[in-house]
Amino acid sequence: MLKKTTLITGVCGEIGQALLETLAEKKEHNIVTFDLKPLPKAFQGKSTHIEGDILDESILAHLANEYEFEVIYHMAALLSTTGEKKPLLAHEVNACGTIALMEIASKQSRARGERVKFIFPSSIAAYGLPDLKTKTEHYYIGEKECTEPTTMYGCTKLYCEKIGNYYSEYLLQLAEEAPVRMDFRSLRFPGLISAFTVPSGGTSDFGPEMLHAAAQNKPYACFVRRDVRIPFMVMPDAVKSLITLANAPLENLSTRVYNVTSFSLSAEDFEEQVQKYFPNAEITFEPDLKRQAIVDSWPADLNDDAARKDWGWKPDYDVTRAFEEYLVPNIRKRYR
Ligand code: AKB
């Protein structure tokens, strides 16, 4: 018999692991997880795990035939730095893989007459500011401004936002009777910081890398200039935002793509926070001009008014609470 299910793709990534932990605790869902890698030991038993490639049609057919999805959290993606090293693969995974999954959500929505929710993490990489002057002048970027991404990762995120909107509002618009369509909802995330995992392949990674290195007494050479500024958020708030958006009544949503953020820090501010808790940290700044240029094209901060107004978004962690109560104690424990 088909079981009503929540699917998490890319579960072995940073957001995927944190999301599985929270959803499994709630015990409200039959959870299926999907990733190229096996589920880490600590998570075994929390979900039915399927190991495979998002581009493998036979695995996708198996998922579609075996389960009735209520919610799909589609976290699988190549991040911005990896995407610049392998742009075609990033396009395949991030764009083609996402559309293949949207097809499943769409077909199941039509077959059951119920809108399958498709929750998609987008990113500040969907923005592209042409120069530092514009970055300073357009400080709190709104969803509709400056969407000229400079990376394959950013292009695929922006593109999938558009396709998600298309699948939710217009797919089969010429059919005699309007079909029941999937329900796409997306969050444009800032740089995310977890106490339990270290990112890889992203360009906002300089923040979390600096902190995790300091906690291990390792020297760290930061790959961006001191003055580079982007918004950040800690992982519990990222998970909270995904679940709150997924549970929000559709009639409250004025858009399908929302900015969310918590605090904005320059690389130097980040260093200051790290030094406050790890005074012996050895941090130097050795900018990599190419990765630097990517971060320069991202906004200094985000305007998340729409999320606050439509579905009550409010981060639990400002910068002080983030370091004092979540990051530092958990990271200290981790490397003790
Ligand atoms: C990356 O750096 O690629 C990601 C992001 C900001 O979306 N962390």
C-alpha cells in the first residue's frame, strides 16, 4: 500500500541532516530520505533511506511508485564554488534533478487531487550586484531586485524558482479543466552556519570554516577580504523557516519565493566574534580573487519583510545568541 510520506533529498548535506533530526523528533511523518551517500550512523532508524543519484530515472520511478508524497524538501544541490568548478554537472543536478522531482510532485498532485508541497532552498546566490558601490547602496535587497546571478549555482536557483512557480500556477494551462498543481515554496537563504557540520563547496563557507578551525586550534586563512559582508543564519533558524513555510496556509502567501535572514556580518566582524570566544585563534586574510568576486556579487543583507508579514517569520537567534547559546557551546563540545 502507498504510504503518506515526507521526502528529504540531499539528506547528508548540512540542511538535510538538521531537517531530518527535527522532523524525526516530531514523529508526525513517515520520512523517506535520499542521497548519493549512505545515511550517517547517528541518523539511522530515523527514516527509510534510499541511496542514489537524483538523475537516475529508475530510482525516481521507484520513489514515485512506492510513496505518496505530501511534502518534498528538495535539498540536493551542488553549491556555488563546486558549481563553478563543474558548471555542467551543477546544471544537471540543480536544474534537471529539480525538474525531474517537480514532475513527480505534479503527477502525484493531479492523480490524488491534492497539492504536493515542494519546499526548495534558494539562496543569496540568486542575486548579482554589479559592483561594490551598488552593494553598499542596495543594502537590504528585496526579492525582486538585482536578480542577475553570476554563478551557475545562482542561475539554477533562480531558474528553479521560476519553474517552481510555473508548475504551481500555470502547468497545463490550456487543458479543458484546470489540473490540481503542486505547491512550490522557496526560501532564499543567507550563508548558513551549523555547530554540528562543516560546509563544503560553498562560498559563504569562510564564516563557518573560521569558527570550526578556531575551535580545533587550527590556523585559518580566510579566502575573502576583511570588509566583505553577507547575511548569515544559524541552522536551527534555517530549519524553523523551512518547516514554518511548509506549514503556512497557502492563502497567506503573497509570493512563492521569500527572503529570510538573521544577521549581517563582515568577515572582520566574524573574526571578532570568533576571537571573543577563542582568543588564541590564528586567523589571516588571504583573498582568493575568484571566490571573493562571487561573494562581492551577493547582497550585504536581505529584506525579509514579506516572510515576516505573510507567515510570521522571525529568527530565534540574533548574532549574540547565535554564538553564545548555539554555536560556541555545541562546537566546544564537538571538538573537546
Ligand atoms: C554557497 O555558499 O554556495 C551557499 C549559499 C550562500 O547558498 N552556502
